[in-house]
Amino acid sequence: MSEETKMKLDRRRLIKAGAAAGVAIPAAGLLAACSSGGDAEGGAAPSADSPLYGSNAENMQGKTLDFAYSRVAGWPPSSAPATLWPDFQAYAKEKYGYTVNDITFIEGGFGELFQKISPTLASGSQDYNLLIVDSQWLGALSEPGWIVKADDVFAANPELDIEPFSSLVTNTYQVYPDGSGIRWGFPQMPDTQGVFMRKDMLEDPAEQAAFKAKTGKDLPTTAEAMYEIEFTDLVEIIEFFHRPDKEMYGTAMMYSKEYDFFSCAYYPFAYSTGGKIWDPVTLDVYGILNSDVNAAAMDQFVGLMKYQPKDAASFGIGNLLDLFNGGKCFSAWQWLAVGKFMGGPDAVVKPDMVLSIPLPKWNGKLIGAMGGQPWVINSYNDEDHMRVAVDVLKWWYTKETQDKFILENGGLPWSKEGAANPAYLEVAHYVKPFLYMLEEGRSQDFWHLPEYAEMLAVQQEAFNGVATGTVKTSKEALEYAAAKQQQILFNAGRTKTAPPENVDSLTL
């Protein structure tokens, strides 16, 4: 049995993103017959014999098929479909009379995974029948006609059109172009951001007395007491617990240039203080990203490195896990979906020593970044594999499967019904802060364009340079990134606004 099957997080594989720049996206060629592409909101009613209905009691009887999917390496919620696959095999046999062999997969870190799946899709292959992908890839996958429009599947199977907890689910994991209402994805694993802390340290009477003596304030001891905490008050607590001479750091955050680590960790600082990263209507970046508000937010974000180890500029998800679980930091600003692995029975920090809260507020305002992944269906599936792909989704969203995913495999609820399930709410301390951050207006995703990878690579290099000191100021990093991103979008025909004249001479 693999480490992933045992639900152990492989932080080295998860952190490995590969090259951030994606492969070139070709113009849409010959599209598969099964409803790929399209520019109208909503799904067209499929023909009566369409494979988008999935299987019935007759059309798959006695058949035997292989089936494959793509997944994020080292990420247990992404490997859960394989863990639970025997249940689907029994479901398919009992309900539809066909045999599906053990599932196979391709996997990689986020940037690496795109590099692996995109050539197969560009060639019209059905090598991977269902794909778990990053939400940012919806444009890159849908524009060439590589994936099936989810709206058409919903038209055939209304039971799959599940009411989400909030519009953040729809806008992050389903819709492209942004604001169009056209849906391509099916939510697989949602994610929002929060802060994990050492509960045992907060509850220590000696620490409480020392904090009171130093600040004149009571030290919060419960997550509930910190749901509305202000950034400045949280930093005061972080500073109190920062004891580098004892190898205990106040906090740990992500500044790595790998994939989107720095960007997603920084965005809440900008969003929550009034900053914007682009205009989603005109698709302009220059003059928006490179603002004084965003520069001040980056200064604040990078300024927190003084409460962290000296190599914080290289930190990603795995580094935070190692530091926190090793008892080397009081707190970690982390994706809440990682909560199952923050503290462990074999770690220095045990699960009952951990609490989690939503991100803090900046003068009462909070907007975090969205993480997580949707399913998408390969549009080049033949009819039998298309039916099975739809069958898998029907099985995946059954209450029995969702119970196993959320209660046993580290999944998180994203539907209105799931978010109201008492068993889901109580399964782990990080579920409630996750849902808090999933409420309307409390988080937002960013670009879903095919140019996403190119834009991200430029930005990550510039932003990380501020953390490493190779870029002198936040303003300089934002100016460079904004100009280069404007050029990328202008050259792609996404915006009518040309980049600044000096864009080609800009360097880091």
C-alpha cells in the first residue's frame, strides 16, 4: 500500500511544482463529439442516447473497461478517488452491470501536472478520462475544447447540479470566462486560508500571565475568541511567542517562488487593505497591480519575515508543515485543507495541541485567496468512457462517498447541504474556519486565463525577489510584474491597452 493510500502527506511531492510556465496552448482543432467548447451560458439538452447521461441498466451491461485520472502528487484528497475506487467498482457492477478495472493515474505538482496532461489533451487522447486540476487552468483547458462543458452534464443529470455553499465555489471551480456563468468544473476539493496555532501554548497559565504583564491584555485561548481578531492584535501575539534563541519562531508563511506560494500568501494583505491585482472586465493589470496600496501590503507581508527563520524566502506548504509539526514555530499561515496534517501522532506537535482560525482582519476587512481543485471531464473520451466518467461523478457526490471523503480522507464540504451537516462540522477543528472563509465576500480566486502560467511565472520571480533581497523594493517588483503581465495579455489579444513603452527594458 502506498504512502498516499495510507493518507500520509508527502510534502516533498506536493511542494514540487515544476516549471511554472505552461506549455503553449494550440488553437482549437477537431473537437470531440461530446459537447466541448461553446460560448452560451447554460447547457443544451443532450440527445436521448448521449453518453453525458452516464450509464443505464442496458448500455454498459457486460463490458469491461480501464479508467484513468490525473491527480496532484502527494495530496491525499486528490488520491482519495483511488483509495475509494473499490466502492465505485462495486457501484458500477451492481447498478449498471459493467466491470471497471483498478484505476490508474498520472500525477505531479501543480505546474508539473499541467505539463504532463496538456500534451495528451492537445493530441486528442483519452489517456486520462477524468482530471483533477487547479482551478486556474479552466481557461487553458476549455478554450481549446479539451474538456466537456459541465452545464451540458447538468442538463442531462440535474442531480449533479448541486447547490453550493456560496458563489465562491461556482466562481472558483466551475466558471470560465469569469462572470460568464458558463461552467466547466465539478468541485472536488475546496480550500481557503487560515492560521494554525499552538493551542497548548495559548492555554499555558504561565504564558497567559506573562502576556498579561507585558501587554495588559488577556491572551486568547480559544479559536472562537480569535475569529474577528485584527491583524495588529495577531502580530502582537506572534511577537510575544517569537523566541529564536530557543528555536521557537513566532510564525511561518509562504514566500517561495515555486508555483503560486508567494502570490497566494500575499494576496490577503493586498485584498484586505483595498488593493486589486487587475481589472477582470478590461483585463488590464498595469496601473492596478502596481499601486501604492499593494506596495504597502507587500511591505507588511515581507515585514513578517522578522518573526521567521532566516530561510523563509524559500518556504512553501511543506516547509510550514515541517516547522510547525517539529515544534519550531508558534503559528503558521496555511491552507486550511492541510489541517489534517498540522500536528500528528508521530510529530512533536500532537493533533490536540493545535487550533485554527480564519485569517485576521485589517480594520474590519478580510478577503483571502482561494485554493482547491475541480474535476473536469476529458472531451475526447469515447462513448463508453464518457459514460463511466459521468458515473464516477454521480458516485462521488453520493452521501456515502462524501461521508468517507470528508470523515475519513481529509476532504472538506463545499455544498450548502454539506456545510450544514453536523458530522462534517465536528470532524476537525479546521472545518469551521474553512467555511467562514468560504462565505460570500471573504475570499476570491484570481485569473483563470490560458495565460495564467506565464503571468504567474513573471509575478512569482518578481515578488520572491523582495523576500530574498534581489529586488530592492515592493514597488519595483509590482511595477515589473504589472508591465510584463500587461504585455502578455496585450500580445494575446485579451486587452486593448498596450503595456508601457519601457516594458522591454524592465529587468529585475
